Amino acid sequence: YWINVDLNTDPMDNLDEIVFNIYKNHPKSYSFKINADTLNLYDTRANADSTELILDKLAYKLVRQK
């Protein structure tokens, strides 16, 4: 996996992302939000003028087991 952290102002780079299978033919990226012991992974889509990413549906909800 690879973490893409937004440290610039490039178009479509406004959300932090995690990318899985980065060295494979079909990498998959998700935006993420961490809240306490829960990691939510969201699909993203472009806004109307393709300048920013917008959170779409929740793809995965990972909860730390204690």
C-alpha cells in the first residue's frame, strides 16, 4: 500500500488517500477518515468541474479488535 498525503494544491489532490496494489495492473485508491479505533475507506469522485475529489460511498469500515 501507499499513502498519498495532500501537501500541495494540485487539482484533484485535495483528499488524503491510501492506494492498494500500487505495483499491480489495477491499483485501487480510497480516501480515508480515522475516528478513534475505526478506519473508514471511501470511494471518491470528481466534482462538477473536475478540480476536487469528493467523498462518495463508504467502501470499507475497519474497526480495531481489542
